[in-house]
Amino acid sequence: MAFAMKPVSSPRLHPKELLMWLYLAATAMLFAGFTSAYLVQRFHDFWKGFEIPPIFWANTGVLLLSSYAYARAQRGLAFGNYRHLQLGLMTALSLGVIFLLGQVIGWQMLIRQGLFLAGNHKAVSYFYVFTGLHALHLGVGVVGLAYWTFRALRYRISIKDSLGLKLMGLFWHGLDVLWIYLIVFLQLNQLL
Amino acid sequence: MAVHDLTVSSSIAGHEVHSEHHHKETFWTKYIFSQDHKTIAKQFLLTGFISGFIGILLSGIFRLQLAFPDTSFTFLETILGKWAPEGRLDPNFYMALVTMHGTILVFWLLTGGLSGTFANLLIPLQLGARDMASPFINMLSFHFFFWGTVVLMASFFVESGPAAAGWTVYPPLSALPKAMPGSGLGMVLWIAALVLFVVGVLMGALNYITTVLNMRTQGMSLMRMPLAVWALFTVAVLGLLSFPPAVAAFILLLFDHSLGTSFYLSDIYIAGQALPQQGGNVLLYLHLFWFLGHPEVYIVLLPALGITSELISTHARKPIFGYRVMVYSILGIAFVSFIVWAHHMFVTGMNPLLGSIFTATTLLVAIPSAMKIFNYIFTLWKGNIHLNTPMLFAIGVVSFFISGGLTGFFLGVAPVDIPLHNTYFVVGHFHLVMGVSAVFAMFGGTYHWFPRLWGRMMNERLGYIHFWLTFIGANLVFFPMYYMGLGGVPRRYYAFTEFSFTSGWQDLNVFITIVALVTISVQLIFVYNFFHSMFWGKPAPRNPWKATTLEWSAPVKHLHGNWPGKLPVVHRWPYDYSKPGAPADYIPQYISDEDIARGVRWWEEDFEPLTVIDREEPSEGEKVTSPSTPVPVPAISPNQKLDMA
Ligand code: HEM
Ligand SMILES: [Cu+2]
């Protein structure tokens, strides 16, 4: 497999890239729907807050690092450095899995405090809905990352795949951005 | 003749063997997991029509109940079993029928079916693209739609019956499993089906938008796109923006229903017992739902109007009047449709000031809508009108859009709407303006593009009969509902025998039911015509309607990649009909002025487009003849790369 030695960039948006952006727009609208529901109920008398376990913030760091590792992997591909590609993908994947495990631990901490999805504690219910749906999307992303990592480890990625990796990256970074929005939004609503 | 047929079919068979050898196509890849947009269009059309037919049959059953509430029909028990004990419809099942009727027709026939069919058929073909941006996602789009259909239909067979909270599934009826039989498992399946459906619609929308923005052939500027494509494109954007919040609403509903949350529930007493759910808010659901719900009605209507534009212009042999105005009015309607949703909520006790604001925005829709209507009429004015079946249906769309749309303005004014809300006036309004008019567009589109889909013509005489009987029937069914609504008859009631102000309309109910049953039966003419023509219809020439748009420049027999070899280049807008001084009453988009000057005779059969470009993967033949050195793969594939795998 031939490897180009300098970064390549696309002059115009490839159709598949536009497709991915539109997909991200749809996801954004989904969470905009949830956000507006949250805001509508936020100001009711029933509303009461709760402490978001700090592990969710630690997870935020993990996800950021994962995105960074992914960007390194892409650079590795662009510069023809297979080692970096493999390492980057493996790191991104492991951090993704760690994030998911961290989320599960976070939910368990909530449960131990007696904060359940079911019931009338809206802030908590919304918290589960937001983080749960995000985790569901992230699970899909982990499967995708696992696929690319598997290919990278078997030296089955070539410069032809830079579009595929770019799309995967958009998806992965998109989930990162979404998570940061969610955690900041949820935390601010607890503080204010 | 027989001999001739034999040779034709054997040569076709021979060709198929040949192509099978090349693409390794099996029954599964060709018909089920096809990635060809034309096949996917057929899949959407058939799934849409079949589910639509089921939905219409449901309405036959509940119309029977409305007309003869005290009669027992033993055949009902035979087909419905426990839902019609002793031949009398169970009231719970009446609600389930109404719910499923609305869901199937609004979402499955008129959203999935209508957009799915015509976006798939027309966007690539009218824009000169080889296929959608991602044929694979396009295939998935249909498969999600299909499995949604299966789940929805399966809910008829669960113990507690299908969902029964109306097509808008308002809580608490939809959120409390014990509220009524249809609030149980049927409701879960309804939500599951809708989520699958929405995923399918969104996958389609992503592709439609990308294909329109990125894959048009040379010369096909946005302002040269046929209005049908403009409408389908806009609708894809609308869907992309409005379906996800509706999914959010449905997900929260599912949580309330099955997982014990209380997003929508508060202060509910059942048999004197207070439920534990507190602090929820039904209005929240209404807002989230109608934020989709109103754009949804335009997701249905705009493609219908887009199709109508094509049909009216082609069959009146006149350029569409005010092309630019038509484009802007599509965009205008799409925009306004996002800021009117609360006109479905005037009776929820909203602040009167807010009510006035939504009244104002609602009335704004009048401007772009009226512009479209006038433009249709001006297009017809002094046209060389060919009253064939597609044209009749297109004129039907305009007629129903007027008779149904005008009453929208009554309903849009809060003080007028408050007494009319949830009466048969609303039922009349939305059936005429959305239901019948979009169904007519779908029929018209099917008659018009049938030769493009199946290479054969549908029978004109049967089409005529189908049109007139359906046109008269639909008017007789739905127009009287306005009077019933003004008389205060509420919708979704199981029987109107209890109160004198409703039982006085019983004769009219009987009349409507009889006409409805006849009109439903008339659709069998269409079913027969459709399937008969598919196999035995008159073989179609390449451009049977002498239309200008690109889909008619591709060969009758479908090719993977649409055009053999190269793609047509576009030189003009899509409505050059009856141009003064032109040698024929239409000039296709791919004919340049030089072509005309050179004396090209495009109106003769089997004309091959002259100006073509080669901007995609070489066709099968070219690949074979090219030297066998491997083609270097570009680092990032060029803009228009086709993934034919
Ligand atoms: C032309 C301007 C239109 C206006 C001002 C308008 C206004 C309204 C209003 C105010 C309602 C609520 C009535 C009520 O429930 O009390 C309504 C209901 C409805 N309209 Fe329209 N409408 C218009 C056009 C359309 C179009 C073009 C469509 C579909 C293509 C449509 C489809 C519907 C549907 C489906 C409902 C009923 C929803 C339900 O309660 O089940 N309307 N319309
Ligand atoms: Cu509306």
C-alpha cells in the first residue's frame, strides 16, 4: 500500500463529509429537543437539584484525551507513520471504553445515593436520559473505532482510507463536543 | 408479432445473463438489498401504497361504525375477533383504528411513501447524477422504513391491540399503560415503529440534501432545478430539523410509559386513587410534538406541490408561471412552518397574547400559499392543456388545496378556532388540504412517472375513471364534514347517538360512509391498472410526455448509473415549453442553442443527447477496454466519486 509523505487535504467538501455534517446536525436537533424540554421544566416549583458526581468530570477529561489521540492517529496516516496511526487509534479506542465504564460507575454512584431514573426527581431523570443517550451514541462510535483499530493493526489501512477516518473522526469529535455541552449545561443548571 | 416478441425477450434475457455475470446480481441484491435509487424508489412506492391501502381499509371499518352504530355486522367478528363481539365494534378498538389510520396515512403513505418514492426517483435522475451520494445509506433508509412498517403492523396482533391515543399520541392516554387497552404494548410498538421510521426518513434526508448540493451535473445550477427537486430538497431539510425533536418527545414518552419517569405526568387520579407521578407537564409534550407536527404537514404537502408543478407545466405545455416565486414560496412556507406550531394548542389555556402572535404567524402562510395557487392557475391559463390522467390529478391537487386550505385560515384565528377545535371541521380541513391533495399528487406522480419506473404506460381510460370517481367521492366525503364541524360535532367519538346535537347529523353520516366505501372500492381500479400495466402495459417510449427534464433522457431500460457512458449537460431551465420560434413545443434541458442551430431533431425517437460529460467512474464497457494497469487512486476521491463498490 502506497503511502503519501505529505498531508493531503480536500479542496471541497466531499459528499460523504457533508453527509456526516448533516447527521451531526440531526443529532444536535435531537439534543436541542431534550434541552428545551429540560428548560421548560427547570423553572417549575417541583424542580430540585442534586450533586453531579465528580467522576463525570473526570470522564470528560478521558473523552477529550481520546479525541486528541484520534487526531494524532489521523496525522499519523497523513504523514505515513503507521506506528502513530496504530498507537493513536488504540489509545482513542481504549479511552472511549474507559469513558463508558466511567459513566457506568457514575450512574452506580447516583444509584447508591438513591437517585433513580424513575420517580419525580426531574433533574435526575433528565440526567440519565441525557447521559444515557450520549452513551448509546458513543457505544456506536466505539464499535467504529474498534473496526478501524482492527484494520490498522493488520496493516489494512491506506491513504485511500483517509476519508473514512475523517468521517469517523467527525463522528467521534462530534460526540466529544456533545458531551462537553451536556456536562457544562447540566452542571450550570445545578449551580444556578 | 409473436416471433418478434420472442426475439426481443430472448435478447433481453441474454443481456441479463451477461450483466449478472458482470455485477454478480442475485435476487437479493437486485430487489431486496438494492442500492440503486430507482429500485429503492419502487420499494418505497410499493411499501407506501400497501400500507396506505391498509390504512384506508381501517377507515372503512370505523366509518361503518359511525353510520350504523347500533347494527351488528357478523363479518366484523369474523375478521376482528374479540374486537367486535357479536359484530359490534369495541369502543377501544375504534380509537385504535382511528390512531392507526392517521399514523399510517400521515407518516407511512404521505411522508415515507411520497417523499421516499419521488425523492429517490427524481433527485438523481432530474439532476443528472448517477445515484445518491451514498447508495448504501439510501438502502438502509428503506430498510429502516420497512422494519418500522413491520413493527407497526405487528401491533395489530398483540393481545391488548394497537396504540389508541390518536395519531398525535397525547399523554396521559399514551403514557399510562393501564389507561386503556391501546395504551399497553401497542403504544410501545407504536413508538418503536416511529423511531425506526424516523431513522429511515433521516437517512433519506441526509442523502437527498447532499445529492442536491453536491452531485448535480454540469450546468444544473440551483435555479435550473425542477420545482419537484426544490420541494423534495426543502422537505429533506425540514425533516432533518423537525423529526429529531419529535424523537426526543417520543423517547421521553417511552420513559414515562415504561420506566416510571414523570416528564409529562402529574396529578392523575384513577378511580379516586392518585398516581405517584408528580411535576410533569403535558403541554411540554404538545409543544415538542407540534414543533414536528406542523412542519410535518408541509413535509407532506410540499412534495405534492412540487410534483404538481412538474405535471401542470408539462401537460399544459407552458413554462411554469413565476419559477423564482415558486422557489421562494417553497422556502418561505418551509420557514414559516417552524413558527406556527402553537395554533394546534389554542385551547390549552395559553396566554392570549401568545395566541395572537401565533395567529399572526399562521396567517402569514397565506402569502406563499396563495402565490403558489395563482401561479398554477396562470400556468394553466391559455395553456395547451392535455387533460390526461396525470394532469387531471394535478388539477385535483390544486382544487383540494384551495377547498381545504381556505378553512385553515378560519382555524388559524384563535377565537374562531376555540369552538371549532377537535370538531369535524378540523377533520374536513386536514383531509382535504393534506390527505386528499397529497394522495392525488401521489397518484398523479405515479401515472406520470410510471413509464420511467417500469418502462410501460398505465391505462388512460382506467385512469380517467379512477380520477373522476375519486375526485367526486373525496369531495362528497370531506366537504360535508365542514358543516358537521360548524354544528359542533366532535371528532374521535365512537357513536353519535347520545346527544341530539350530534344525532341530528346521522343521515349525513350514513351518506358519507356509503360514499366513502364506494370511493375506497374505486381504488381497486388503480390497483388493477398499476399491476396490470407493470407487466402488460403498452411499452413506453423514452419520453412519452415530451417533457424537458433529464429523467426522460435516460434509457427506458434501467441502467445502474442511469446514463450509459456519459452524463447529459444542462443548458437551460426545465420549463422550455412552447417557446416561440423553437422547432418543437419543448426543448429538453440538455439541448444547447448550438444544438438547435445545428438542426438537432430531439423530438424524434431514440435521440441520443449530444453534449455529455464524463465526470464519474467510467462505465462498465470503458473499464474493460482501458489498459489493465491499475488506476492510481486519488488520495481523497474527487468530489463526485460514486461508490459502486
Ligand atoms: C393554508 C394555511 C393553513 C392554516 C392557516 C392552517 C391552520 C390549521 C389550524 C389552526 C389547525 C388546528 C385546528 C385545531 O385542531 O383546532 C390545523 C389543523 C391541521 N392542519 Fe392546517 N392549516 C393550513 C394548511 C394546512 C396544510 C397545507 C396542511 C397539510 C398539508 C394542514 C394540515 C393540518 C392537519 C393535519 C391538522 C390537524 C391536526 C390534528 O389535530 O390532528 N393544514 N390547521
Ligand atoms: Cu399546523
